[in-house]
Amino acid sequence: MRQITALILFYALKMSWAFSPAAKSFMFRSSSKNRRTPPFELYLDFFNFNKVSDNNDSKEISNSKVTDDDKNPQEKKTKGYSDDDDPIEKIFNFFFGEKEESPMGMQRFGKERFPEQYPAVKDEWAELLPSDDKEMNMMRPFLKNTNLEKRALKLSYDANRDGWDAFTFHRKVDKLGGAVVLCETITGVICGGYNPKGWVGYGEARGSIAAFLFVLGGKYATSGAPGTKLQKVGGPGLAQLDNPETAVSFGADSLVIPLAEDNPKLARSKLGSYYERFPDGTNSLFGKDASVQLKSLKVYHGVYAKDEFIPFTDAEPFALY
């Protein structure tokens, strides 16, 4: 059976070679020089992956055949060609041709089209929008490379206005898409987090590598930065625990605001397991305090048109990633 498989593979490679650009190049070189290329050189040419060699044959071929892409290298870049393709891509390109910018009309995957498939950026900041109010201006810079970066925001939940309880929280925020949590402690620390998947109240652990926590200002903020962002660590899992009987829970312990009946304004934070620590190793979003009392708690969502699709408004198995 192995011999048959090897034989089939051999003939498949032989046929692929016969119709490949390298074979055509070999035939051109043979006819121009009126000689036969040794088999060893032929196989070396196969694994050369269109790199320019130093021999005179390659120079003659390259001088005799100048393509439009060679005349316009900038256009070559826009077509998706790359000199930095890894060996696997080069083998694939050898048999199936150069990669296209939009294969079969489909756009390629990338940070520009799907920014939330990558960890949060920590050294770039979003520009303010004309629709932002004072508090939105504080949060907006942190939303760089998120689905809400250029979308107007609305205040969906205000604990001081709507009530400090988990039931009201979910009634106000569920199935509205990605959201920003903003809270202030009684000691004056202003912090929060970005929940890309939002809440639906189904008791899920909603994952996203783009989730992050933030603190406005503070000693960790670099020059010109509005504050400090803390990325999701350990993969996308458990970015937000979405339990209907509790409210905010970034990870199991990174930023937890249960809105429990006996202590509704309690907030806890322990960094390291789900979200990164501060540069000096501090493992609480509130500094030296592991738990604090809140002065305010607000949640902001994006503004969508009446018939516009809102992502992540259902259980994770049916979510649009």
C-alpha cells in the first residue's frame, strides 16, 4: 500500500512539475543554450522557489522577460505578492500561483477588518468623536482597534440612576453588543474595562482576546497617554463571566462587581490570572487595595441604526466571531 501511495505521489509531483513555471523556465533555458540541464540542477531549481540565482542563465531569462509587475513594484505589493513568504507559502504558490488580494471576491483576514481578533493595543489611542460627552472623552482613547473605536456611544446603565442590583443591570445591558464599563471608587480611582462580547445573561464564560482593563491617569501612565491598559492574558477564555445573578466580572477575579444585595457597591480586583498586572507587579486595579467601595458604576454601548446588525447578542455557540 505504501508503494502504491508513493507511486501516485511521484506521478502527481511529476505532472505538477511538467506544468509549473519552473519547468517552463527550464525548457526556455535548454532551448536557448542548446544543452540539457543535469537532473540535479533541475531539482535544485524546483526548491529555489523563484529566487534569483547567480548563474548566467538566470540573468538571461530575467533580462529577456520583464513583466508589468517588475516595472511597477508598488502595484506588485498591492496584489499580495511578498518576498517574505515562508517556505510553505512558496510551495503553495509554486503549484497554485501567487496569492490574490481578494480570492473569489472574499476579503483577506487582517487587523484592519477584524481588529478584535488580536490583543488590545497599549501604545495607540483612538481619536475623540464630536458626539462624545465629558465621560466618553475619558474612555474613547482606550478604544483604539476595537469595534467601538469610531462608533458613537450611549449610556445604557447608571447604577446611581437605575439601581445597584444585578437584575436591573442585566435588564439594561443584555443583548446590546460590546460595552465599556466605567467606575469610580470612593478614593477617586477611575477605572473600568472593555467587554467586546457584552452580556446576554445566560450564565456563560464569554471569551475575547481583545478584552482589556484600564485605569485613567495614575503613576503607570506614560507621557502623553490617558492612562494604562491591561491586556487579556492566558488566551481569550473567561474574558467576562456572564452570570444572570451577578453583574460585572472580568475574569473570575480581575474586576468583579457583583452588585450583591448585602453589599451592592463592593468591587474586587486581583490581577495576573486573566488580565495582566501593572508593570511593577501590582496585582489590583485599585492599587494597594484588593477591594473597594464604589462611588459610581456606568456601562456604555455602541449606537446602532434601527435595522443595523448588532454582533454578539446571543449565546456563544451562535455568536458572530
